[in-house]
Amino acid sequence: VTLRQTSTVEDVTIFIPPSERLVYSLDYNVIRDKKKRLVATLLIFNDVTQISKMYRTLDDYSVKDELTGLKNKVALQKKIAELNMFRRFPFSALVCEIKGHATIRDGIGQETADRVARYVGDILLSELKHEHFASYNDGVITILMPTNDEKYVEEFARNFDKKLIELNPLDCPVSIDYGIRQKTTPDD
């Protein structure tokens, strides 16, 4: 009997209550006799749960802005490419700039600018819906929404700005300037 034709199947994820996730890789070997007839298939399960957790953590760090908890510029570029590739239209892009971010950073200091960015990120994370995508890059937040309803996007921006002003615990004013761009077809 000879072992031949080794192969690996994608990871197999098993969910065990209460929401514990175990991940196994499945390897298999086909066993044939000297006349090349199938004798058996040997299945080998390897527990890769810890490796999978580490990979997800690493993946999170590579696409998240650690200051705000929002996605980063790389993740935004990937998301826009995905939207275009899979023709997921319409969508709106709400681009928000923290007013005076560069002035705060250069005049008051990086620490204060970071506190402002963290505050803005916290408020935005509390306002985002599941279908929204938000990224942060040096004082600019881009929010992608699966809608072409301009009034909805404007209302979201106004409410976000209002909340930033009302709940501000910082020693400097915080508000945003925003613009909206919509894409309803691949040619927009």
C-alpha cells in the first residue's frame, strides 16, 4: 500500500455554543494499492484555532486606524475597488474633514490632535450603521453608504456634526466640514 495524492482543504470552522469558534485545517491522503485501486482515504484534522485568531488580529491591525478605531486608507482603497468590481451601485461617499485639524496639530500639539481624532472616531463609531463603511486618514473621514438618497446622507452628516459639538469634552472646539459624492452607475 502506498500513500499518494496529498491535498489540503480550506480551513473548516466549527461553531460551538456559546459562540466559541474552533478552526481546523483538513488534510487528506488517498491510499491506493499496487494496482492503483482506491483502498482508503486518510483524513487528518489539525487544530489551527490559535493561528487563525492571530491571523485575524494581524489582519485587523493592517486595515484599522489604531487612533480612531475606523478603517484606514488601505482598507478604503480596497473597499472602493470592491464596490467597483462587483458593481455595487448606488453608493454615496460622505467626506468629512475635522475643522482645523492641521491647525490644532501644528499649534496646540499632536497629543491634542490625537485626542480630537479619537473623540471624533468614538462618536462616529456610535453613529454608524452596519452597512456603512468609514475610514480615517489624517483628519479626513470617508464614509461610504449604500444609498443615493442625498437627503439621508446630508442628515447623517448634520447629526454627526451636531453630536460632535454637543458632546465635546475637549478644551477646543470640534466640528466638521463635509462634502458628498454619489455614484449610481460605473460611469459616475
